[in-house]
Amino acid sequence: MSDDALFDVFDQDEPSAIIELPKNVTAIEQVTTTTTTTTTTTTIIKDDEDDGEKISNDKRVWEEDDDQTDVNIKRTRTELLTENSSGGFFENVPRMQIHTVETIESCLHEVVLPPNFEYVPLKAPVGPPAKEYKFNLDPFQREAITCLQNNQSVLVSAHTSAGKTVVAEYAVAMALRDKQRVIYTTPIKALSNQKYRELHEEFKDVGLMTGDVTLNPSASCLIMTTEILRSMLYRGSEITREVAWVIFDEIHYLRDKERGVIWEETIILLPDNVHYVFLSATIPNAKQFAEWISFLHNQPCHVVYTDVRPVPLHHYIYPAGADGLHLVVDETGKFREDNFSSAMATLRDVGDAAKGDKRGRRGGLKTETNVFKIVKMIMERNLAPVIVFSFSKKDCETYACAIAKLDFNSEDEKHLVEEVFNNAIDLLSDEDKKLPQINTVLPLLKKGVGIHHSGLLPIIKETIEILFGEGLIKALFATETFSMGLNMPARTVLFTAARKFDGKELRWITSGEYIQMSGRAGRRGKDERGIVVLIIDERMSPTTAKEIVKGKADPLNSAFKLTYNMVLNLLRVEGINPEFMLERSFYQFQHFSSIPALYEKLQTCEQQYDSIKIENEDEVASYYKLKKKLELVQDQIAIMINEPKYLLSFLQPGRLVTVKCGDLNFDWCVVLNFHKKPGEKPLYIIDVLAHLTFESAAQKLTVEIQPCPLSERGEMKVIPIQHTLIRDISAIRVYIPDDLRTKESRQTILKSVQDIIGRHPLGLPLLDPIRDMGIKSSDMISYIKQYSTLQTRLDEHPLTKNSQLIYIYEQYERKAHIEKQVIDAKNELKKAQSLLQIGDLKRHKRVLRRLGYCNSADVIDLKGRVACEIDTGDELVTTELLFNGVFNDLTVSQACALLSCFVFQEKANEMPKLPQELSGPLRLLQETARRVARVSIESKIDMDEERYVDGFKPYMMDVVKAWVDGQSFASICKMTTIFEGSIVRCMRRLEELLRQMCCAAKAIGNSELEAKFTEGTQKIKRDISNEIRSLTPASALALVVKFEMLDWLRSDFDDSDLNQLATQLANDRITRSMKRLCVEESNDEVNSKDFVHLD
């Protein structure tokens, strides 16, 4: 039985008076299965208007005329199984060569070669290296650098903080040495800024391009976001023709649902003569990604993979409300079953203490107490700094305020924090310095407690990152976004919950999410081991726990999707088209590379199908169909009788019931007792005595349970089940002894049940749903009639008299199951063979033609060229508003307010009351969006009109208008409950959209609109919204000097050593730290002699 068929049982308020189940037993739960009894024929009808496709479905449902239906079934099956399955697709499968390079055990090195490429071993470098390091390189770093020295692309896959950046730095050094141009791409602007600081400090000839900041764009090494590189490629920038190396940091972002497609577009558009360095967290399918690169650009691509952590981790579970931690995974990676069972037992004893809410978040004071207790213990045992991960911004703040009752900083550290903080906010106006967020966060920081989430002002967030990096924050409460990109390790990581609400459901965190966040534990060169603590407030199975703490990283799966901006740009660029992008996408490649395995699977299934020969197959098929129809009706009856209002009064101890869980059918079981499980929906757990195979009865977990027919040898065992799994309820009850703990007493009940079955050869009498249980609904009456009719027809079927009926039926059922596998395999094979998303492309083109963005020859018109300029907001709706003249009559502030609907994506508590000057344009936007949605739906795009329109969120319109009209940031914050950081982020995205709108207006030739959007850009970009650096050079100097002096004061140096130490500090770490902390707005280099004097 799969683990999906389980749920955890805990907090049993009504324990059995007859027998107590083991504490670690989990209940068998409902498995949802759908039986389809329709055959669907799809007809393709040509659309003369735009040469598209219209889909109509002709569904033929099984009718009562069995003979005619059987003919159709047989004909369909015969056609499917005699269809030519091999085709000619095998010749199209990319057959990449893979060669394993010998290396030490801790590192795996493979190279993927295109077809017809001969493997040539890597050559040892000649001459001095491009960059030397003061430490010994790890094996994976040496292997990757050797690839670079041979001018070959490499994918480096390793854990967080393993040292992947060393490889990127060497690529930069090598390119600059060889007078080549190199581009370093990152997924987020903050990471771009950090990499610029680090690389500019060492190499000087470095530039930065992030959209809102451009520094030294003519530099040989350019740091930029992936979106910037993609835009440059579409526009044919001269820079992209000069580049020799491209470094993709955090390439696992390619699987991101929203932005991952940008990575694929960029990689596809880059020329074949470019070489690549891909840096990634551990991904299990790294080799497949390298195969795609090799296939795409016809060049070798190496994979250097290591799963060795530089700092081993200890993983602990803390049962909420308990007194201690339980080590469940040690540094060798061994899962300790005994410790886990002990933790779950402790949790059960504690009961309801500290449980979270339905979203897996706050448990009131109880949850805060759990976090408080663990953080306090961490500090007492000198395990700081600690990152505490929560899954909501409000939780971060709540926990941080609770912890602030403690104080982790000395007076010297408090003074340093205050001075750093004041230096940072010195850029703000006096009014902005009084913002509630700024006044709230400083007292926390002084006590060594920090907060990090997207709702913080950027200047506050960056200051907190600096303080944490310098050890002045001992406990940092962060959302999971902190685990991405920025290199900010800690000694300990604490999870406040094991479940998260992902917008759709409350679920356990995945192993990939756990690996990403727990990877922040353990600082290389500082800690012998990292500590990870997971708070559990509800029982989980060992299987679930292993999947989280010992599971594999998420695979790198493509998130490729078509966008109108992509289609229009590809139609605009000569020499390529949208089909070009589809054919070369990683999405297509992943399906394409699965063809050999699918073909082998299909052949195996077809051989199995052909090997099963059944006499009078038509007759067996009709019996099988009747049986399945009867089971469907039984399912409907079972759903109704299992409603608690009808069922519970008949669950007396001794009642005989049958149980069905997925494909498992349990013979007659004996009800012992039941209790209600806490939750939103009424759910009851029933303890039943079931007959199991000897092997499964010996297992402790219900996941291993296998039923045994009562006519065969087995063992009776008590198991918990959901009430929804009951299939039949007998009118008979059996006597139950007072004590069922012994095997003999349970076998006595088995003998009683067997005797009863022997006295009823036609089957045990069942409770009548209408007469006995009082279910008198019209649906139940109808189902009972259907059941009676079908049962009669089944009893009268000629096959009923066949002595081999059971064997024949099982054979046919197996053959039918294999037939379904054949059909599924054929569908998978056809999907892999076809050009995926080609239907979506046709539908996208149809929308563009109908809206006038391109013609029937796929030549883009003026509207299409304008839409190419916009990718920050919905390109179709913004373009429609432009051409409809909506912005012509709006003021600058009104236009900015309207455009805010395209960039604000967060939730808000309430809709603002908008004046007519804003509500009118909003109605025009919504009407335009509805028109685009209707055209899309008419073009067969799968879209929900209301959801699409609701995606344009007006919650920031009044705030943006007030800001553009000149109001202060403090005053606009009072207009909304939205976090200050979210407001600033919206402003920055709006500024980016306004720049694109300027280009769009220029493409139309409307200078008035261009001037309006330009003015909006200038008015948006002011004060706190325009803050792009947290520290000025002078304030950073003061900060670094104080950090270094603090280190010195803590040491045992004599006065005589002061001058020597001061000089050493000035010439070494101060200068490096200074440059690392500052992003300069000009290209002026920082002169190290300015930072020598410490007196």
C-alpha cells in the first residue's frame, strides 16, 4: 500500500476500552479512484478565418445494449493494439555520448559530447593559473577549473556554501587574462549587487546592469540579471556578439514557474561559440541538463557533481511542547528510527500543546513558547547565530518580538548596531526616519534579534544582512526567500513548522525546500557541524519524515511556457521563429529524451497483452463490464451509507463490515470502537479486527498491510481505518472477548466469523440502506434499483455457470489493466514525439492576429512592435490601452496609478475607496482586459475571464497617485496596511514598467506620451524609493573600522602591538570589507590609502 493511502492518527480522545493500539500506528485512509467508462473521439475542424483548430468531443457512453457496446469496445481495442507503434521517431532521438572522468570518491565528473564528437581527455594547464587561492581547492573545484582551462563548458552542482563561486571567479579571471568578455548573470538584483561588490573589489574591470542601476557598461566583466541578458539578445546588442563566457549563477531557478522560462530563452538565444559556467544547488538530473546544453550548442558540457557538505549537519526534531530535541539524522546521513519514534511518542503524550492553525502557522502563545524555548537553548549552548525560518511575514515579526525579551548583545555590540543603523538611514528624510518599521526594528537589532522578509524596506533589509554577516545579529527570523541566493550561513537553522500553506493547500514542506533552507546551517571554516531543528506539532509517519529530512533535491524540470512577448520578439527577429524556441526548449528535450524508455515500455506492455489468451473473450468482456458497472453503483451507495449521520449508530462493537482501500479488498472485519479525528471535516477513525497475511501482520506500519481472505491462513490484527473505507455493513454482530491482546483471543473471533460465513453460503445479510438505516433519499432509491437490476443481469449471465469463472475473470481483469497501460504508453509516446506546446503557439498567434498584432503571414504590425517593448506587465492589455488612447487624457499621477495595477501582485486586506479620477480608468482597464480574455477564450486559450481580470490589482492606485503627487512616504504608508517594503518594491517595478512604456510611446511616435511616462519615472524615483545603496563610503568606512577595532579589543594584544596590528588591519581586511559593503554610483575606484589611519 502506498504511503499516499495513509494519514496520521494522534490525540485519540476516546481510546478503545477493548484494546489499545500501538502509538505509532497510522490509519488507512480513503484513496480516490476514478473509473472512466467513456470513449472519446476528437475531431479536428479547420477554422477558415485564421487556419487554427477547433476541438469538438464526441463522447460515446456505454448504453444498456451490451452487444453493440462490446463490438465498439472490441473494435477500439483491436485498432489500438494493431496500430503501428514504432514509427520513425527513433532516428530523431538525440544520442549524446557520456564519458565518465576518473576522480576521487567525493566528486563525480562526467562529460556529455554531441554525436560524432570524439572524446579527448582534458589537458593539464600550461603556464601560471589565471587566479591563485590561499587555500587548498576541493576536488570538485579542481575538476571544474580544469574544464575551464580547456575552454569547455561546465555545470557545477554542489550544496549551499560548498564553494561554487570559486569556479565562477576563476572563469572571470581567465576571461580577463585572455582579453575576453564575460557575463555573470544572477536571478535577483540583490545577488547582482553582491557579486558586483565582490568582483569589483578584485578585478576592477567590472560593470553592473540591473535595470535600475547601470555602472561601467563597457567593462570586460558585466554582472546582470538574466532578464537584462535576454533583452540584449532579442535586441541584438553588440555586447552579446563579443562575449566568450557566460556564467549562470543559481541555474536551478530555471524550474521557477514564473521566471524559469527566461533562463531557457536566454540559453537558447546565446550563440554556439559561447562557453558556459552553470552554478547550481544539488540537482539529481544534472547530467540531463548538460545533455541539453551539448545538444543545443553542439559542444561538450561537463558535469562536476558533489553531494559532500563542507560542514556536516545534525538534524533534530523538536516535538512541540516537549522538553528536549531528538537527533533523527546524524552527520553520516543515517536516519535514527528509534529517536524518531521517541519524538512521536513524546508528541502524543503532549497532546494538543502548541499546535498551529489550519495554515500551519501561529499556535498562539504556545507556538511562541516553543520557539522561545529552543532559541534560548541555542544561545545557552553557544550554537548561535541561528536563522529561524517561518512561512509568513507576520510570524517572523511575532516570533522576533517574543524573543526580544532576551538580550544577546553586549553594550559594545549595541553601540555598534545603533551606529551602523543610523549610518544606513542617514540617507532618509527626517520624516522617513520616523516610519513605524524603522522605529520598531532598531530595539530588536540592538538585542541581537533580526527580521528578514520581503515586506521590509530595502535599506533595512540590507542593513540587517550586513549586521548578520558581521555577527551582530544572533537570531534572525526570516521567510524562505532568505535561503535563496545570498551567501548568509549560520551555525543553526530552526524551522517553526513542518507544514506550509502554498496558496492552495496546507502541505508538508518538500525535501527540496528543506534542503534549500537547512543548507544555511554550518559555516565553513568556523563550525565543525551545523545544527538543524524542525518543530513538529502533529504526528507524521517515518516515511514522511525521511522524505523531508533525507529526501533528494528537487529535479531541474523545465517550466517553459509561451508568452506573447516571446512570440512577438521571435516573429520580429530575422532568422528564427517561435517554433525555433519550442524545438530547442529544455521542456521539449526532457520529453524527447524519454522516447527510448517509453518505446521499451510500450513494447513490453504489448508483449504482455499478446501473451494473455482468453477463450470467448467477447463473453468475458460483457461480464467484466457488468461487474464494473455494479461496482460503480456500489461505490455510490457506500458514499451515502458512510455519512456519519447514518453510519455511526451501527458501529457497535462486534459489527461485521467489509473494507475497500484502493485496489485492496478486506474480507469481513470486526468493528471494535471508533473516535472522531479533529479537523474541519467530520472524520472518524474506526478500529477493526482484520484478517491479514502473516507477513503484513508482523509489520508495525499500516503501509505494509495486505489483506488475507478468510478462507486462507492468516492472522487477525487490529488496524485503524477511515470511516469512508467501509464498503458493506452486515446485519450480524459477533461476540468480542474482554481482552484481545493475545493472539489466541483474536483467533477465536476469526473462527466465529468463519462459522457465520459457513452458515450463509449465499453471503451474509446486509443492512438495508432504506429500511434499516433510514436513508430514504431519491438518489439512494435509484441506486438500489440500479444495483438490483445489474445484480440480476450478472446472476443470469452465461459465464456465471462456468466453474473457471474466478480464474477467467482475473485473467481478463489483468489483460484490461495491461491494455490501459498500452494506451497510456502510446499517448505518452505520441506526446514525446510531437512538438510540444505547438497547439498553444497556434492559439497565441490566433489571438495576436485577431487583435491586430501580426498578420496571417506572421509579420508583426505596429501594435506588435509596441508590445515587444513591454515585459514587466501584461503586454496585450497595456498595448490596447495605449492604442485606445486611455493614457492620453490622464495626468502623470493618474497614469502611474493605473499602471500600478500591472505590477502589484500581493494580497491586500481590503479594496481602497477610489475617487472617480481613478475608478474611471480602472473600469477602462477592466473592460479592456475582458475583451482580451474573450478573444483568448474564442481562440481556444484555456483561461478564466474573471480570474484574468482580477489579476489586475488596484490596491496600490491611491497610494501611487499620492506618491507621484509629492506626498511623503510616511504619509502614504498610513493609507494602506501593505508592508512598507512591498510598497517600495511595487514602486521599483512600476518605474521599470514606466521606462518600457516610454519606449512603447516612442515606437508609436507619440512624443507627448513619452514625455508623460518619462516624467512619471522621475517622480516615482525619489527619496526612499530611489535608495540603491545602504551605506555611503564614509559611513561604511566608519562601520568597518569599528568592526575591526571590536575584534582587536576582544584580543589579548599588548599596547606595543597596536601600531603593527593597526597597519595590518588597514592594509588587509578593512579595505576588502569596505569595498564589499559599498555599491558606488560612479565608476571611481576606492583608493585603499584613504583607509589606512586608525588613530
